[in-house]
Amino acid sequence: MNPIILFRIAHYLYKKDIPLVPKFITLLIRFLFACYLPHTLIVGKKLQLGYGGLGVVIHGRCRIGDNCHIDQNVTLGGTSKKLDVPILGNNVYIGSGAKIIGPITIGNDVVIGANAVVVKDIPSCSLVVGIPGKVIKSGIKMSDYV
């Protein structure tokens, strides 16, 4: 069993306006896999969670593109003073322990290094590391890093 499979079931039921079952499945994912994938989340095709999503927390209003890989202990969320949350493009790799906080947009083909704290928009084809996250290389090829 995989948390993404359970999430897809919960999201399907949520879209069909079935009331309590999606919330129950979200809680089940949280207890079985130690990750929080709310049923309201919008996710593209082929999402991968490293180590079964251990410690991953994603805000319910986040949007995640196609072919994204999220390692363990990653947080995608908002702040207490800003309503919006992160939007991830396609082919984004997020290393373990990274935090992506606030109303920001991550472009396509982006690699975010382990333990980076991203609080600003990131353009496509970039490598981001550090606290706060900074683009250290632009025009990258994903195949060189992942």
C-alpha cells in the first residue's frame, strides 16, 4: 500500500462530494504513513514520495505539477500572515528536510537541495540551496542532478 494510492482515492471521493470518507482516509494516511496528504490537495501525474512520505506535510491548498519527487520531512505550507501557499511546477525535485513556505511559485525542472528554506519564487531550470534558499545555478538539466 502506498500513501499516494490512498490519497488518490480520497481526492476522487472528495470531487464526487462524498462527505466524511475523504477526511477519514486523510487521517488513515497520517497514522499509517506519518505524512499529511489532505484530500483537497491538487496533484499532477506521477507524484513520488521518498521513503513512503515519512514526515511530509503539505498544505491542503497547494498545487503540485506532474512528475514531482518529494523526499522525507518536507513541508509545503503557508504562513500565519499570508493566505496563499506554494505552487509547484512540473518535474520538481525537493530534497529531504526542505521547507517551501508562503505564497510562492516554483517553476518547471527545479531541484531544491536538502534542508533548503525557500521563501521566494524560483524560476524554471534552477538549482536552489541554503537558508534562505538561493538559486545557485540556472539553466540546469534535471538529468544532471536526479
